[in-house]
Amino acid sequence: MKVIIIEDEKPAARRLQRMVEKAGIAVDTMLHSVEESLDWFRKNEHPDLIFLDIQLSDGLSFEIFETIEVKSAVIFTTAYDEYALRAFKLNSIDYLLKPIDDEELEEALKKYRKRIPSAGLHLDFEAVRKMLVNPFERSYKKRFTVKVGQRLKMIPVEDIECIYSENKGTYLHTCEGRDYLLDITLDALENELDPDTFYRVSRKYYVNVAAIREIVAYTNARLQLKLHKYNGQEIIVSRERVKDFKNWLG
């Protein structure tokens, strides 16, 4: 089994090498830049497995794969958060979010042993690169489909003032002052709503910035939001979210 590490921070590369070798796998080569990696791939047989950092000293590591067809299996080693990682989690063996620990590494290697055929794995590096270069150019939910009697009604997100939870249900409130039950939880909406438009002000509410009519100082350093049409329970920005909420408003 031939393994290489592509990582621009040499201390991090050496640490990962020690961890991989502790797991019983020898590391053949460590590369530290796009240019060095391209040169190596042109002159050497491609490895079975690559531990791949995303941002190298001279560019994104995906530039390697745009130049040379590499069919090695890949385990990402990255500081990117879960939001960006969703783009390629299903296309790679696994990802290791820095700082890497021994248990996570062992689980990733187990996945490699179970899932990779001898011919290797082809990844859509271009799709991943685009997501990481412009991570916010992803598609967010543009509409919700709700049931009204025996009919289905489509509601564009721009027509929604807020989405809230009440009595174990999740509801959206429209600019027309109507409420509709949704078959989804607020937590599940975290990666579905455009963060430039919707903000989760508390455990119970997502609010559309365009729907905010007034912001009022509230007790215990909190804020109260008043929307154009919503007249339900008070919408309170929790104290721990006030600073982030103000930054979101710009």
C-alpha cells in the first residue's frame, strides 16, 4: 500500500506521518506545495491513498488534479468547517478536521479498507474545488411546499417573515400573515436557508431580515424584534446571540 501526504505545514505533515505510521501504515512521501506535487506525480507511480490538505502555500491542492489525472483514494485533512465539507463528504473516503486525533484517523483508514476497490476511486475534484473557492455559491432553499387541505401550495422564501417552532411543530409565517405547518425541524433547516437572508435569533425562531420592522432593547441585554405581520409570541434575540446578530445586520 503506497501512501503520500500533501500538506504545506511541515510540522503538521510530520505529526500526521507519525499518526499514520502508528496505525501500521508506512508513508512513502510528503509533499508541501502544488508545484512540488505536480512534479512528483509526473515522475512517480500514483499512490493508493492520499492524505490531502486543501490550502497549500502556492494555491489550492485541487490544481494538482486539474493538471494531472489522479485516481488515488483521498482522505481530506482540512481546517474547513462542516458547512463546506458537505460538498464532498460523500465523494471522498473521509475527512479529518484539524486537529486530527488517533481515533478519527483509525476510523478513516477502516473506511478506506472497506470501500476502496483495487482500481481506486475517482473523485469529482472540479465540483469540490468550486465549492471551496466559492463556498457561499451553493444553492439554498428557494421555496417551501406546504399542504393546504388536499392541495399543495408553494411559498417562495422571500414571502416568509419567520419560521418558528411551537407545540412540537414547525411553522412558517408569510408576509400575508398566514401560518403553515412544515414537515421539518428548525435544526434541519440550518444548512437549507440562506444565511444572508435568515438568522436564527433563538432556539425557536428564524427571522427574515427583510421582515424586521423594529428592534427594541429588552431585559437582560436582549433584543426584541417586531415584524411587519407576525403578531405571535415575542421574538427575542437571546443575550448570547446579540453581538452576532448585530454583525449579521451589518
